[in-house]
Amino acid sequence: MTSDAESPRTPGTVRPGGRTARTRAAVRDAVLTGLVEHGYPGLTVEYVAEHSGVHKTTLYRRWGGVEGLVADALDLAGEDTWTPPDTGSLHGDLTALAHEVLDTFADPAAAAAPSAFIAAAFQSDRAADALRAFYDERFRRCAPLVERAVGRGEVPAGTDASAVARAVSAPLFFRLFITREPLDAAVADQAVTAVLAAARAGAYAASPPEPTAGEPAGTAP
């Protein structure tokens, strides 16, 4: 395989199994371990070779270097089977999404890999591109969540599922990685309440409804 270091595939792309898949998984695991232990600046091809059992010549040939290794590890992470929650209401679904973020980053073991990837994205354009592709795929998978809500009459037709999912997670990631403030259930629930009100008012629809005469902009009908 020669294209991984030059044109990363979209997350979710199915790849052949067998030895190639095992090699790629071993390399991914070594990259994750290295990022957690040493951070992006301390990750080296030599480290990945030692911990994956794949010769560094092969790593350079197939991935091109550390940036390609990190990007492909994120690409592989995006090939999982994650689906958005289906609780029967938009409020329940958004709450489950927010609490998934909360639970992941409250657990140091679970938070180690995603935190390392996010940190790498601040130091590498290629890692940033891969992280963006990873989350773009995640947000695309949230489309059924909003489609169900539209069908139940909870939000207007044309509501952008990706925008809703981003809006729920944005204040949580801001606290986690920018201000480094504590994150708890109350904060997660507050984000859900704000996004739900905005979605119901049409803030995330392609053409938000115009407020009626005498009605403040942004209020629900």
C-alpha cells in the first residue's frame, strides 16, 4: 500500500483485511501509545517501528513520516461503527451526545488518545486535516438524529444535523482544551438546553424563520 502517506482516505472507507490490516492496526496502536507517552513532538518513526514490529523503512515508504502515521491512525479510528444515540427525543439524543463527551474525558484512560490527537492537531497541519476529517465523519453520522427530530416535529425541516452536533460539543471542548475549566453534567446539560432552544427556533435551519412583528429575534414561535 503506497497511498496512505500521500492521500488519506475518508474515514469509514473499507480496506482489505489480513496481514495488511494487522500491520496497520499494530502501527496505529504504537502511534497512540507514543502520542500518549511522549506527545506529538516526542513521537518518532523509530519509536513506532520498535513498538509495532514494523521496520522503519516500511513505515517511511508507506506513511512518509510521523505526520502520515498520525493522520492514518486517525483515519483508522474513523472506521469504527459508532452511531448516534436514539432515545426517542431530540433532547434525549443531544443529552446522550453531550454526556458521551463528558464520560470520555472524565476517564483518564479513555481520554488519553483523543486528547493526544487534538494536541497533535495544534502542531501539525496534516494531523489537523485528519482530525477535521474524523469529526466531519462523526457529524455526518448524526444526520439520522435530526431527521428523526424533524419527523417528530421537534425542529424545522432543513435543520443542519452537523451544525447541531457541533454546537452541543463546542462548549464542552472549549472548556476541555482552551480554558481548561472543570466539565461536569451541569455544563453538559446547559449546552444541550441552549442548542435545543436554538434548534427549535430554526437557528440551524437553512432558512431560519423571520421573527413576527413585535417578537424578539431568535425566540420560538
